[in-house]
Amino acid sequence: QRFSDHDKIYGIDVSYYQQNIDWDKVKAAGVEYAIIRVGYRGYGNGRLVQDTNFYTYIEGAKKAGLKVGVYFYTQAINTTEARAEAQFVLERIEDYDLELPVYYDIESVDYDTGRLDSANLSKSQKTALCTAFAETIEAAGFKAGVYANMSWLTYQIDGEALGEEYPIWLAHYTTNTSYSGEFSMWQYTGSGSVNGVQRTYVDINVLYDDGS
């Protein structure tokens, strides 16, 4: 009901796990945008790593006529590292026009304990990571956003405050999310199937567009 007056636009997000993608088939399947991983910080060693398929994906998606945004998976443990992650992203997107934001992907490591979880940062400190990244991105002329699941937005970072400043991309794998905070895009499944992405599942998202 919250989005009854919004257009609902469907897209996917991808990283090298999706391997070879036929972007023309993806476009023909009704997908209108792609959020592409630029890279990540290693959850053990802390190194910044570029996604091996980033340039292939962004070139292919744009050539096929999809709108494009990007994301970076953080394991920063202080705002200096968060700003360094933003600079890492900016160096790789500076020659591209993006129709969608640069999202900061903040989450726990599945089946292991990453350096961010081990740092025992407070809620305000983790929120400050998001703000430092986003401010650096926006100072360079790009739009910034935050990606997190419902638990993180509620308990680990101040999703309500961040949602007042930046577009929130909510991850919640269900058919009817109960998240009450602001968000403009919802990743509702991690096991989607889209023609053109043949070898694995793909995340599917719905973007709620109010015309702005």
C-alpha cells in the first residue's frame, strides 16, 4: 500500500558469480536496470579488490540499454577506510554516467566472522561508515545510497536517519516486507531466474519510482 502511487521497475544486481551474461536477453526479459558490483574489501585481509567482471558488465549493460547503478561491499572498520573504499569506486566509475546510485553494501559475513563484525563497532560508528562513504561519493557528483538487510537497518545501523539523507536499498527475502523505514528499492529474492543469466541464480529487485 505504501507504494500504490509509484511505478514499479524491476532490475537485477550482479557480481562475478553470475559469470557470462547476455545483456540483450536480460533486457528483452523485461529487466530495466542492473546494479553492478565494483568491488569489495576482503573480510579477512582487508584488501580492496575489483570485481573481475565489473567493466565487462557495465559496458554490456549500457550497450543493451539498461539503466545502471553500482555497489561496493564493505568491510571497513573506520571512516578512513570507508572513504578509501569510496575513492576506489570513484576511480572506476569516473568515465561513466550512472542513472542509479552508488550503493554501500554493509552486512555480516555469511558462515564466518569478518573484520567488520570482529571490530565490535557501535551502531553510531557503523552508521558513520555509511555516511563517510556516501559523502565522499556525492562530493564527486554521484548519487550515493545504502544497501542493507532489515536486521542491519533496524539494529546495526541507523536506517531511519540514513533514509532521510540517502536512498535505501532494502534486502528482505519475503513476499511482503514488514520493514517500516524509508526505502526506495527492495531486493526481495536471491534466487531469481532471468533469461540471459544462465549459470546461476540472480538477485531481483523492485524500484519504487514516484516520478522523481
